[in-house]
Amino acid sequence: MNEFRAEVRDWLAAHVPAQPLPTVDTAAGFAAHRGWERELAAARLSVVSWPPEYGGRGASLLDWLVFEEEYYAAAAPVRVGQNGLFLLAPTLFAHGTTEQRDRLLPPMARADEVWAQAWSEPGAGSDLAAIRATAARADGGWLLSGTKTWSTRAAFADRAFGLFRSDPGAERHRGLTYLLFDLRAEGVTVRPIRQLGGGTGFAEIFLDGVFVPDADVVGVPGEGWRIAMSTASHERGLSLRSPGRFTAAAARLVELWRRAGDPADTAMANRVVDAWIGAQAYRRHTFETAARLADGGTLGAESSLGKVFWSELDVALHETALDLLGPLAEVDGLPGADGRWLDGYLFALAGPIYAGTNEIQRTVIAERLLGLPR
Ligand SMILES: Cc1cc2nc3c(=O)[nH]c(=O)nc-3n(C[C@H](O)[C@H](O)[C@H](O)COP(=O)(O)OP(=O)(O)OC[C@H]3O[C@@H](n4cnc5c(N)ncnc54)[C@H](O)[C@@H]3O)c2cc1C
């Protein structure tokens, strides 16, 4: 085992809370997860791949994947800052200014500022270029108006990154600007959306003439689409769903099979093995991608392949666990029961929808990777 893996493993073994934290989709759970992030940051483990001046260790992408494997294997808490850490930060590294990186990244690494993604609107999800929320020029900045929705963690987060129409006369993929705003600024109303599991982490965001200074435009005004697509390739590709999440779940599934499976049920055994192989295959694919990026490669439309694969794997893996558990899947606290599988299943069902639906990803794969006609 390499030194870094050993350090991460030992630290997590000593620090991961023995009792799972309350769900991040409640105010109390959000605060508890923010506290956990601060512990991680104090050990310089919250953003290992970032440069040291921003709280990281300058670790390679491959070491980051190692960190993730250990993190999920230790069943450590959900990363409350993930939208900022894994979506906004790569965008700032690629398109932000030094001033923005210096100002925004350190508080993000410590979870002093937790970020939400404010892209979707009631009439613009898959067709993101249909967004109607506007950014109007004002003295020294912009005034934001409109409605955003499905914003994960916005109910409790501090700030948001969004896409706004700054030139209503332009062609729909142009005239968009990538802006950062404060969720508690004057003119912002955040309305929580209750989820299937009862939590209210999602929210709608209503903006009514919210002032944003020029310093909080990412990239060039009007170039928001191009910048947003670079965020999206990180979301679908490497950063949002690292393989550690699936290899850890597959290992738990194998354990469950050993404990609860019927050795004569070969069909079920095959499903368990398929899930395990799928997780390993995604791991290999991701390490290959990381090595390619380390060699100066880029991540583009091929990130859609990974997105379809991991989201479908996650559903299949959790369905297999629920079938193995039978009625015990729906209860917690009884001998042999494990409510985590049902929670995981409910969340897995969202995988084919968020980060761009799988139907849309299949279109991207067909047109841009396979060159099939539109
Ligand atoms: C768990 C979760 C977290 C999310 N977090 C965020 C967040 O933090 N910030 C944010 O901005 N958004 C977030 N979203 C929203 C997400 O990005 C959208 O739900 C997604 O883009 C789909 O948009 P929609 O819901 O409007 O569905 P629609 O676009 O209305 O799609 C409905 C159905 O029609 C299909 N469809 C639509 N167009 C086509 C087409 N051209 N060809 C084939 N099929 C098509 C879709 O695939 C889908 O099955 C989240 C969603 C979920 C489920």
C-alpha cells in the first residue's frame, strides 16, 4: 500500500464518526457535515488535489482517486461541499482569475462557504440553453432576476453559481453569463423542496434584482455556455462520481450476499458478480481517463459514457441489494436489516436524471462520439 493511501486510511479510521451523521438534507445534518468538512480541512484532506496555497496537497489525480476509494470504503460522511469542490472549483481553475481563486477557494476548502449549483429552471432542464433568468447590466456589476430550481443543498448553502441570460437578443447558446451570487443577498428568496426521503436539501431560488459585482463573473460575459459545458464535463466525468463510491458499495453487496444469499440462487449470484465487475470496470476506465488527463489530455463528450455507466450501475447494484434483503430492505433495526440500502436506492434512482439525463447523454454519445446523424 502506498504511503498516501495508508495515511488516509489511518486518519479516517481514527476520525470517521462511529454513528452516521444526521442526513445532510436537514439543517442540523448540514451543520454537522460542515463540522466534519472542517476536520478534514484541518488535516489537509478536504481537497488533496488542489495546490497547497488553497488548502490542498498538490496531489495527482490518481492520488485523489486513491483518497476517494479510502473515503468511501471507510463509509465517511457525504461531502456537503461537493458542488463547490467538484464542479465550481475545477471551473475556477480553468476559467477564473487569480483574484477569484485566492478569494473563493480557501473558504470553500474549509466549508466556511458551501456552494449550490443554480442552473436548472422550471422550463430549462435538459434544454439548458432555454434558461430565462436574466443578468442586466448595472453600475459596477449585474442585476439578476428569475427563478432557478432543483438546486441541491441550496436550502442551507451560502452561495451559488449560475447561468444567466445577459444578452436577450443573442442566439440562445450565446449571450449567457456565468455568475456567482450570495444566497442570503437582498432580493434572493430560497424555498426548500421536500424530497421523497423527507429532507429538504433541494430548493427553488427566486431572484429579484439581486446585485452581483463584476468581480463575481466567471470568464467573459456572454461566454457562459462554453464555461458551463466545462463544468458539466467535470460533473458527468471524473469529479462528481468517483469509482470509490461504487467499488465500496459493490464490496458491501458481496458481503451482503455472503451473509444473506442463497448459494443455490445462481441468478442472484450472477447479479452480484455483475455489479462487482461493473464497479471494477468503471474504476479501470476512470484510472485510464485520469492517466490521460495527467498526460495533458482533455475530457469532453466522452464523459457522457461514464455518466450513463455509473448511474445505471448504481441502480442495478442497489436493486440487487434490495432483492437480496427482501422485506428486510424496508425496515431498520431488526436483525439482518440495513436501511442504508433503501436510502441508497432512492438516491440511485436520481442518477439517470441529474448531471444531464441519460437520454440526453445517449444523444451526445450518438452524435459526438459515434458521429451518427442528428
Ligand atoms: C438529485 C438531483 C439533483 C439535482 N441537482 C441540481 C442542482 O444542484 N442544480 C441544478 O441546476 N439542477 C439540479 N438538478 C436538475 C437536473 O439537472 C434536471 O432535473 C435535469 O437536467 C433534467 O431536467 P428536467 O428535470 O427539467 O427534465 P426535462 O428536461 O423536462 O426532461 C424530462 C424527460 O424528458 C427527456 N427528454 C428531454 N429532452 C429530451 C430530448 N431532447 N431527447 C430525449 N429525451 C429528452 C429527459 O431525458 C427526461 O426523461 C438535479 C436533479 C436531481 C434529480
